[in-house]
Amino acid sequence: MKSTTQRFKYVDHLWDDKKAAALGDDQVALFLYRSNILGADLRITNYGGGNTSCKTIEKDPLTDADVEVMWIKGSGGDIGTLTKAGIAGLYTDRLRDLKNVYGGLADEDRMVGLFNHCIYDLDSKAPSIDTPLHGLLPFKHIDHLHPDALIAVAAAKDSEKVTREIWGDTMGWVPWQRPGFDLGLQLEKCLNENPGIRGIVLGSHGLFTWGDTSHECYMNSLEVIEMASEFIEKKIKENGSVFGGQKIESLPKEERLEKAAQLMPMLRGLCSSENRMIGHFTDSDVVLEYINSNDLERLAPMGTSCPDHFLRTKIQPLVLRLDAKEDLSDTGAVLAKLRPAFEEYRQGYQDYYDAHKRENSPAVRDANPVIIIYPGVGMFSFAKNKQTTRVANEFYVNAINVMRGAEAITEYTSLPRQEAFDIEYWLLEEAKLQRMPKEKPLSRKVALVTGAGGGIGKAIADKLAEEGANVVLTDIAEDRLKEGVSTYGRDTASYAVCDVTEGASIAGAYGKACLEFGGVDIVVHSAGLAISKPIEDTTEKDWDLLQDVLVKGQFQLAKQAVAIMRKQGLGGDFISIASKNGLVSGPNNVGYGTSKAAQQHMARLLAAELGGDKIRVNTVNPDGVIVGSKIWEGDWAEGRAKAYGITVEELPAHYAKRNLLNEIIYPEDIANGVFACVGILDKTTGNIINVDGGMANAFVR
């Protein structure tokens, strides 16, 4: 074994002796530590891919006898983020005793239910389908991984021969077989016939490695992967090129991003013909090398090999027949070219289903592509949420690396279509899908919120994210945006610095929304300011600033949002955060009140115009939002206090006392009003919702 200080070239060596020592002799903790650092390197295994385990001696709670317990990643877990709560603990002997009742390949699904009879730890996650693969092997620590380099070996023509060429007689090899109890028996048989091997290559699938300790297992895994990687890179150098060489050139980086942002809403609309989807885009060097190559047309239809890949990416991608320099400004013309390609893909997927379905197969699923390739530009993916689409994108990058390696070694081979179908439409996979939690009301939707660096705007973004939306925060203050976006999870939010008085700045924010998530469904204009002055003190500069931010900003936001929403063809929501002051005549308020009234009437006009596009336009009117509102940080508070003849400190109580409910209004209350418009009142447009505690002079009817 190499030392822990060994520097690997093709994988990250992340084992930290101090961190491991702090875990003492806790073998489960060391197994979890190993799992997490293995999962941190996407070249080793991707999100949700692979499985790890360890075996320990525990006291049987019923007999007090020492028993061996296997701890293994539970069904649907991710080794990179695995914790004790995500694993299953099973009696090893009971698991092995299942060999006595196993009835052959036709009995596979029943065996999964029997795993529950082997549970030792009553807090266990549901055991995964890989459980017998680990349980029937004798080793204390086991890794089942999907490294790109190993799957390249596993998916190469003459894979068994290649395995011997790389590792000699130190590695076993078993042919492709769907995961299950019998595959565990095949691994056991391979080990019995080849005692002393350090691991096993699974044809078209992945790798099994092991060790007596967690560290030994980790180092063994890294060494085996490193050897395969070195072998592949040597072959690539000998061949002189990959994927048959370059066929077309990529556009420059900025042009690629511009094209992607233009095209994403159209692709999103087409991919959402059955269910609304969220998008992701990448134009990494690895992707461009593949999508611009001579071999793309041959390799892409073959599909992926590893089950973990095609379960997330579908059996094959859609390759667009658009020139990289295609003019995308004419939406109708572009869609006329794209629609036939999508129809052809959907029909092909239906044919694939019809040709391979079994009597008990689940119904055909969404036939739209998950992975879409635009040669010269990049690769798009579309799925039900950002995490799923990002992971699908990452998995196809893994598949590209597999094809790259296999082609360098001998020749890439994919799974037979029937085998792929039987994995994709496996009843156990269907049951896993049915167990997924119910989606939130705004899942699959993208919201852009202006003025979201704090106050009402941030509260709105928080509420929309809480209800399942992806959110793009915009503001003129980047420091506030960075702080705000840090409060969300990785796949929930993004931000764009945006000055709503500048059309180009707004376009940049929408471009960010399109690149990050595929488009936009909800736009909330919350950016604002307030100037309270009598007419003699109101300057032309004051007037213009209010009109530019509140009115012209809303016009530009709406105009550009409508263009994107029409590209998608999915409808949408536009919400104007106006004010009670647009309805009520108050003192010292001519500039602000006029601007708010203009916002309100613009919303009504847009609602009348856009109904045919299923774009709903509504207004939420706050009043007296003092606590947590940004506009009260400046001169506005002093101006309103002066107008009412009270002090600034008395304002919250003053505003609460004057409404019918005697309630203080908070930013979160305005956010709830927005959610009502976009998440509940789905047949309402042209409406005004007052969130003011009840102000009789602001009643709209």
C-alpha cells in the first residue's frame, strides 16, 4: 500500500490522519468518514451513486451474544453526505442465510423485502438493492464505486481482457448483471475462485474494493482507480486524439453563454410539455471536446452504460441540429426548427418503451429528453428541480468520461436496450419514485425578485423559496445580495446585481435566471424607494427618480419578462409591490403616491393584455411596513413622522393603531400576500391585494 502522503494524479487523496484519529476505534464513524471523502470527488462517484459498508461486532439485544452487523448506505442515499441516520444496520448471518430461500433471478424483487427481516438497528434506513453484494463478501470494509475510469474499463469491448492487462491476477471480473441478490452470489463466487484479489470489476457497471480497515479500503480504492486512469491516459496519448478529433469549433465563451441564455427558455418550454422543468447548463472543456467531435453522432445514440447514469439522464440525449451561429432572435423560426426534433425524440422514447415493456411494467414516463446537446455551445439538462437537473448534467459528464476512456482502450459498448429498460422501469425503481415526498406548491418554478437585498424583497424571496421555488435575488447592492443568497441551500437561489432603471441591467438579470434555472415564471417588482415631501420641496430629480425606479423599472421588467414567458409558453406571474399610497390621497406625497398609482394601473393594463398568454398580473399593496423595511432607513421615516406630527419612534404604534385590525405589518406579511397571488389564487389576474391591517380609505371596492 502507498503511504497516506501519496499524491495521486487522477483522484483526490483526502484522508486526514488527524481527523481519522479523532474518531478513535469507532468503525462506523470511520466508514462514514471514508464515504464522505470518497463522495467529495465526482471522478470517483456522483451524487447518490455507489455504496459503502463496514462490519462490526455488536451485542445482540435479545441474546447478549456477540454478532456481526453490517452497516451500509441506505436506499437512495449519497455517500458524500452520508450520516448515521442514512445507513442500515443488518445481521450479517441472517443476510447470508437468505441464500437458503433464494429462488433465482425471478425471485429478486421478493428478496429486497426480506432484507427487512435482517435488520439489527431499528433506526435503519431502508436497505438498498446493493445490500447482498456487500453482505455476501467477508471483508470488514467495502467500497462499491462508479469511477469514470473504472466504468470505462467495464464498458470497453473485451473488458475482461483489459482488466487482466491492467491489474493482472489481482482483480476479478464479472459480466454485466442487474444489481440484486444473484449479483451478490456472483461476487462471492468470483472471490472464491480468485482468492487474494484486491477487488472486482463489474462489467458495464463499476467497481468493488475492500480492506481490513477503513483506511486500507480507502487506499485500495484510490490505487485501483489511479491504475485505470493511468492506463487510459497512456492509451489516449498513443492514439493521438479522442472522439475522432474535432469536427466543429466552439463559439467564444461570452457568445456561448449568450446563446444558452437565449435558447434556454425555448428548450424549457419544449421539455415541459408534460411537466414543468428546471434547467442547467454547462460548457466545460470536457463537454465541448465531446459535443464538437467527429464521433458525437455515433456515440450519443448508443446511450450510457452504468445504470446510475441512464436512470438520471435517460437512455440517450437529444442532439440539436442548430448551427452554433444560428440567429436565435426570431423565436418563432427557432421553435419551428426545434419542435420536430423534440417530436422525433418523444416518439423514439415511446417506441423504446413499446418494444421492451413487460406485462407488469409501470406506465411510460415523461418522454422528453433530460440531456440536450448543442454542438459548439454546450450541454443543457432539464429535470424536476435544480438538484436533479444539475446531478443529471454531472452524470452525463461522467458518461462522457466513460466513453472517452473506453474508446481509447478498445471501443465503447453500451448496455443492450432491454437490459437498460429493465433497470429504468424496474418495479423497485418505480416504488422508490412513488415514495418521493409530495412536491411543494411552487416546485418547478423560477422567481426573480427585485429589491431582494433585504426588507420586503428578501422576505418575499424567502417565502417563495420556502414554498419550493428557485429564486434569483436582484438588487443594486452586491454585498447585501451575497449575504442574502448565503441563507439558501446550494440549489435554491442565485443573485444578479440589477439596476431596474437600466434595461441592459435588467436583461443581464434575466439572462442569469435563464442560465441558472432555464427561464422565469414569477417576477416580483419589489425594488423601490420613498420620498415624502410637499410639492414645493419635491424636485424634478425626486420625481424622475421615483418614476424611473418604480414605473419605468416595472415597465422594463414586465416587457422583458413577457418575452421570456412567451418563449416558454408556460404562462407566468408578474407581481407589482405598490402601496396603499397609490389609492389614498395623503399629505406631502405627490411624487411617491403618483408613482405607486402608475404601478397599480400598469398592472391592470398588463393583466388585460396578457391574459391570453396565461400571464397573470396582480398587485400587492403594503402599508406601514416599518419594522425590517429598507425604505424606513432613510429620510422617508422622518418625512412621514413630520407629516403626522409625531416622532420617528412613535411611527410603528401610530401605523398599527390606524388600521382596522390594530396590527403591525411586517415584511413577512407582504410575502404571504405575494404567495397567495402566485401559489393559491391561480385564477386571479388584475387584482389588488391590500396587506395593511385594513385601511377603509384604501378599499378598492
